[in-house]
Amino acid sequence: MNALLIYPTFPDTYWGFRHALSFQGKRAAQPPLGLMTVAALLPTSWRKRLVDCNVEPLKERDLAWADVALVSGMHIQRQQLIAIVERCRSRGLRTVVGGPIASSMSAAVLKADHVVIGEAESLIPVLARDLEAGEGRSVYEAAEKPAMEDSPLPDLTLIRMNRYSTMTVQYSRGCPFNCEFCDIIAIYGRRPRTKAVAQVLAELDQLRRAGWRDTVFVVDDNFIGNKKGAKDLLTAMAGWGRLHGYPFRFSTEASLNVADDPELLQLMKNAGFASVFLGIETPDEDSLIANHKLQNRRRDLLESVRTIQNYGIEVMGGFILGFDTDREDIFDRMVEFIQKSAIPVAMVGLLQAMPGTQLFHRLRNEDRIVDAGDGDNTDGKLNFLPRMDPATLMDGYRSVLERIYSCEAYYERVELFLRRCRPPKAVRLSYANLRALVASLLRQGLLGPDRLSYWKFMLAAATRYRRSFGIAITMAVLGYHFQAMTQRLMETK
């Protein structure tokens, strides 16, 4: 049987880094790890192709080759996903839709012949047998959440790694916290489930043997949801890195309470973790309480960020505007916090009430839901009626982005970050970074409208932060992306 696995395009957002990827000659940030894992679960006798529409077009010959199309995506990919399903079905091709979107939208809206709700490990074997028999239910739903030990090595043979800036592995699913706006706990639960250490090391071995020598993103929504398990894994990763000459730099997502555990931070440093994304959300204590973000309460948020940075780990931050408890001073407070925090990659978005979350249910009961949302919290759109005047909220949101991503403010944060996070040895310049440097010098240094700020920053990076020069190049290029996205947002007023 010929199985065509299809991943829809992402819209152009702050999170996609599209304007930065071109500097490195890359087409997408990460490969579709979920579909690569699904491919490994399908029968070995099946022939498989994977088309990631973020790096290549879906061609007619792919559809003509296939017996079944398996499409996966997230809520933000909804429009593209449905268009792909309709295109497949118009050619008489049987369609299957899964992934996070299937857990947050009704099967009827997705328009597929078969919808897989929940995690795939226990469902794919049954689905495959039904497809081979020419049968199948309209909906396949997991009775329980599978053990991560059942997840196979993802099929790397289906992608061309050089098209991506980052490779991915997954260690755990689920998060122990109870944030009102988060759909992770609705989809994956509050009890973190983890792979065995040997499974993760096998995935790292697979990437190393395939020739990868760049960043690996551990895609867990909260890497430290199971702290003991994370520490065991980090200890093993450090030993694996020593054995193989530290071929990767690692990145992940975690909760802010990582700052409370010096042993955990040292283990992350030893294992080669260079950055961590944290859901900081807001500097407003009332909003943290109202949204059940209790792990961020009763702490000096700036000091927690600095603690992590002092271990040489970059903090990327997620921030939200539009909480019911936000006052009109939140915009100035947000900018002040971000500038003092030395977080260059500060992702500020508008609150979205995602289907399936506690927030969505509460706002629906209050008759405040406008629509199901598009999953993009940076496009200036709301899917609910806020307490704050909508025009005031929109203007404030735009003003925050305009201020934090002005060249002067951005480079100021990056320099403060470089002072705090000096690595113990020079960060090697990869081919992708060298290519990015040449493109940056041309596009930002010679042709860019903010040449003076750029050259001032690059001179400081080359003289004061030589050990971090590779990181500085990356930050300069990311700044180009953020400034391009912010300019586009300003033009939509």
C-alpha cells in the first residue's frame, strides 16, 4: 500500500522564523516529527512518502502515486490542512487526519474519511489493518494515553535534513500544571509520560549517524514535568555527549520553576542545553493567579530568568496580553520587564481561547466566544470578547511589539544577554552560521535601513563577546525576522 504523509504549511508568524531561515539557506525550522513517527508505526511492507509543504509543494504525481493520504497538523494549520484534504478527496484519494488539530476540532469540520483522535501509538495498527481491508471507521479515538515506551524511532529517511535549521526529538508528553489557557493538558494530560533514557539516546545516535551536527530541539511542552526522569536523562545525555564529542546543542521548553533547582540547571548545562523556552506570560501577579499560572507566582521573575542565564542558557520567553485582569499599564510594564530580562526572543501574543481549554469553556459559558480561533496569537485578532476595550488592547499590543523590536531595544537586550550568558568556550561557527553571516552583512549591514545600529552591535560582538560571536550572528538574523514581522503588523492597522 502506498501511504502519502502530508504536513500543511504554517502561516507566516513570529514563531515560524521564515525571514531568518533564508539567511541560512533553510526552508523550515523543524521537520514534522509526528508524521515521521506515524510512518514508523505503519506496516513495514507499505511504501511511504512524506511531503512537508513548508519545504516543497504537494505535486499531482504524489497524489496519483498514493493509495491513502495521512495528514497531520496543529490548529494554526487548519485552513491549509482542510484545503489539502479537499484536494485529496476530489481525486478519490482516501484521507486520514490526525495530530493535535483532531483533538480540538470536530471530525465533521476536518472533512476527512477517517479522523484519529489522540495519540497514534495504539491506533495506527488498527487503522492500517482496516485500510488494507478497504474498510475503516470514521473516527478512531484512543481509549487511554499510551506509554511513551511504545513510540518508535521516527523515520528519518523520509526527510532531507539540510532543509531544516533544527532537528527534533521528544522525551515526554503532558504537563503537571493547570494553566487555564493551555491546551496541552487537555490533549496530553497532567501526568507527564516519558520515554526510557535508552530510547532518547537511540534517537540521538540516529541523528548523529545521519550526519546532523547542529541544534536539536527537545519538543516536550514541559521538559521538567517529571524532574527525576529529566535529571536521569540529562546525566545520560552528558555522558553521551562526552563520548561523541558533543555533536549537538540542545534546546527545549520548560516551566519557570527550573530556576529553583541548581542541580537541574547544572545538568542541563553539562548535557549541552543552550536555550530554553519559558511561558512567563505576564509580570502581573493578579493575572498569574486568575489564570492558574501558580508556578510563576511568589517569585522575582527577573531574578528567576537571570538565574537560568547565569548557567549559560538562553531564555526565550512567551508573553500574553488580553487577560481579564490586565490594566492599561500592562503594556508599559511588559516592555520594561522584557528589556530588563535580557530575553532577546520575546514572543508576545494576544490571548487565544483555544477549543478544549478551561478558558474556552469559561468564556463560552459567559457568552464571550466569537469563533474557534486560528491558533495564531500574533496576528492581531481575538476570538473572544475581552474585558479591556478591544481598540485599546490592539493599540497596546502593537506598541509593545514596536518598542521591543526596534533595533535599538532589541540589540540592547541581546548585548545584556551576551554579558550574562558567556559560554565556557567559543561557540563554533557552523557552515549555516557562516552563510548567515555573509547574508547578514549584505542585507542588514549594507542594504538595511538600520545600518548604524547593526554595525554598532556587530562591533561589540566581535570585540567584547568573541566567544559568543556565532550566537550574536544568530541573534542579529533573528532580529531581522522580528523586525520584518513587526513592520507587517504595523501596516495592518
